[in-house]
Amino acid sequence: MAATQAGMKRFYTLFAALAVVGLGVLGYLLTRPATVSIPANVTVQASDTSGFAGYVKGSPTAPVEITEYADYQCPFCQTFATLQMPTIEDRLIKTGRLRWRYRDFPLQMHSFARLAAHSAACADEQGKYWEQHDRIYEGQSEWAGARNAAPLFRKYAEAAGVDMGRYDACMQAGKYAGRIQADYNSGVEVGVTSTPTLLVNSRLYRGRFDSDAITKLVDSLARNPAK
Amino acid sequence: MIHRMSAALLSLAGLFIAAYLYLYKIGKIGNLACGTGGCETVQWSPWSQIAGIEVALVGVLGYAGLLALSLAALRPELVGRHWPAALLTSLAGIGVLFTAYLTYLEIFVIHAICRWCVASGVVILAIFIVALLDLRRLARTGNL
């Protein structure tokens, strides 16, 4: 009986020690300050969204439209952008069967996602959106772990042929913080909870994220638009 | 007794792993300590939710249940009883099957491995094994 009691005492000591360590680690993680460079949760002004509803590529008369809500720092978005999108672009977008609309959905825990979206928005001012978009995704492993990603985004913009004076002024002013927030808000409104999320002709897509599945879907919708 | 103590300690460890992943998913902590980036790929994939519920939250609730059950099973009046061991084995078995399905998704669908999910998988498998050993102990002592 005494041996059992001693065993129980040892167990509860070990249990309490594990609980204290675990709660301590979680407590530290919860109170650690997060780093966000472009302000989040800004009030969206009408001027932020006038004439803007995402970055679009593809024919305006394409029978199918897909809206992608994505986060530049999300690894799954990166895989989708670099591995699946080139095929989707060649097969569907360039052939006029699909119009693609990209909208920002920067997740709070990704410290550089908003900065990346802002960098692409500043490149968009100079007609270099997709170049910067592609470079940011291709370089994700380079900047996601960096202490400061801004110089890397600047390097990508320079390589894309962006006028750096205008780019720097745009970034320093945080000019598109409201537009990014408006995109995020629109995603929340339609039920986006993870990235990437696709809306096919305004309906949430629940299928596989590969070019073959999307090609089949687009073909099916093109044949039967009411589906 | 040692099996139920082990199950309780393992359940507590599993609870912390699941809570860490859930707090990350709801934006309460920064980046995951993962190294390869596979954790984020998995956590933000469309399969990180089931019917709108975060898989990490399912883990939190599952481990909390296993912890409560294994602690209750240590009470003197339940130590020699069969049903707590049977219930623990059944719940842990469901957890093992669920984990196997999630691991299949990671390897063959998402193509990324989350180290924390692997750690959770090891924990739930260990709980299942100690629960089975507890059942065997009871069978040997004629309590089945």
C-alpha cells in the first residue's frame, strides 16, 4: 500500500511538472509580440476599392471565373502558385476558357504576408503585378524565414523592372493597406477560412487543388454554365 | 496502474501538442517551430478542417477526454475494473485510425509532413498500446 502511495506521489509530481512546463511554453508563445509591418485591420475607405476587385488575368468574356483568396506566406498557396498555376494558365487562361481573379487574404500569424501583398500592389501601380506576384511566391523560402523581408521584396521588384523611386514611396506610405484589408474583408464575407480558397463562379470550391481537377471543372461548367 | 499513469502523462503531452497547433491556427501565436515548412502547408490546407471544425481542435477535445478518463481510471475503486481500460482502448483506437487517415492525407494528398502531427501520431499510438497492455493485465488477473 505504501509502495502504491509512493508510486502515486511520483506520478503526480511528474504530471504536475509536465503540466507546468507545457503551460509555461504555451503562455510564452501567447504573450510573444508579433511583427506586422503593413498595418492590419485598417478602416477601408471608398477610395481603397474604387474600381478594384482583385487582380485579374484572362479574357473578360471567358465562360468561367475563378477567384483565389491566398496568402503569400502560406506554403500551400506557394505550391499551388508555382506548380499548378503555370499549367492552369497555359491550358485555360491563355485559351480564353477561364478568367482568374487573385485576392489577398493575409493571415494574421504570417508576419510578412501583408507586406508581400503590399509589395505586389505597389508593383501593380506600374503594371508589374503578376511579375512581382510570381517572384514573391518563387522566393517564399528565401524571405519567409528572414528577419526582414522588405529588402528581398524590393530586390524582386527591381528585377521585375519596377521604377524603384515610385516603389519605395508607395511602400513607405503603406498606400494599399486599405485595399488589402478590403480584400481580406471580402473573403471573410464569402466564408473564406483557409488559404488558398477558390470561388468558382462565386461559389466556394471544395474539390482538389490541382490543374487536372480544375481543368475538368472548367470544361464541365463551360459545357453546362447553369451547373 | 503504471499503464494508466502512462496513458495520463501521454494524454497530457498530446493535449499540449494539439493546443499548440490549434492556437497557431486561430492566430494566437506566431510561426510554428517546424523547420521544413511542412507544418504550415498541412495546417493551412483544405484538409485542416472537417465539416468546418479545425482538426487541431478535434485533437484538443480528444486528448482532454483521454486525459480525464485515464486520471479517473486511477481512482482506487476503478483500478481493478475492466471498463475504464476497455473505454480507453476504444477511444485511443479511434484516435489511431483518425491519425492514420490524416497521415495518409499528408503523404499522398497534401505532399507535406507536419512534424507536430507525427509527434501526436506517436503519442496516440503509445496511448493505444498502454491501454491494450492494461487490458491484458486485467485478463491475466481474471478481471475480464
